[in-house]
Amino acid sequence: MALNKAKVITVTSVKGGTGKTTTVLNLAGFLSAMKLRTIIVDLDLYSGSVAAMLNINDGSDIYTLCEDYMNNRFNQFSDYVAKYNDYIDVLAAPVDPRNGSKIKAKYISIILSRLVLQYDVILIDTIMKTIVNQMLKMRWE
Ligand SMILES: Nc1ncnc2c1ncn2[C@@H]1O[C@H](COP(=O)(O)OP(=O)(O)O)[C@@H](O)[C@H]1O
Ligand SMILES: [Mg+2]
């Protein structure tokens, strides 16, 4: 477990296909070479591709994690996180994109507040729309 709270790096843009995921994966490779425990959180909730690009599709995703958290079934992050190598873990976007809109902002916030205690770096891959939507939702929740 990391001694200090993780640094959080968010890669985003207003447009798709601008190289967000490529940037995140390259940063992860660099951080891994630096032996920093890194988790990629794929918050491109409707078209996340990190797990597919790393070929680590094991069916676990952030939607299942949020559902289990909400229903008191959550035990530990390792049940929901796919491992790429000794330093890089991935919390995948919803396997079924229809579940993207069912994820509540407050659970993303809870998840991140716990992940910062377990990693050196959190890399977030997300589209601006997700951030804006989640912020608007948070105002009303
Ligand atoms: N620096 C770059 N130069 C050229 N092509 C790039 C660069 N970064 C990404 N690409 C290509 O652009 C496409 C979209 O990249 P991707 O990282 O999936 O974008 P996003 O995650 O923003 O949708 C991919 O085919 C990727 O290989
Ligand atoms: Mg992408």
C-alpha cells in the first residue's frame, strides 16, 4: 500500500479520437517503468477501451463495482480490478455501455477517495461530457 495519497492525473478532451487513451496508456507504461503503482480508471463510461487495448477483458468493470458497493456486496478492489503487470491495474469502463448512465457520481467519488490510499498514481481516461454530466448530477444528489 502506498504511504502517501496518490497523484491523480486526468486526461480528457471535448472530442473523441484525440489520443486520450493512447496518452493514458503511454503514461502508464512510463509510470510502471518508474515502479510506481498505477491504476487506470476508465471513466469513458460509454465507450471505454482501456481494457480492450491492453487485452485484459476479464468481465470486471466499474459498473459492477458501483452496484456491489451500493448493495453492500463490495469486499475489496482487487475483485474488480484487472491486472496488466506488477505496477499497472485497470478499473474498466462498463462492459455494457448502456450501464454507463446508471453509475452515480457519488460512487465514483467514493471509489476515487479509497483508491488514492492504495496507489501511487491514478490515471483517469475520460471525455469532457462525462465530467460535466457527473458534476451536474452531483449538484442534485
Ligand atoms: N500522437 C498521435 N499521433 C498519431 N496518431 C495518434 C496519436 N495518438 C493517438 N493516435 C491515434 O488516434 C486514434 C485515436 O486515439 P485514442 O487514444 O483512441 O483517442 P481517444 O481515446 O481520445 O478517443 C488511434 O487510432 C490512435 O492510434
Ligand atoms: Mg479513448
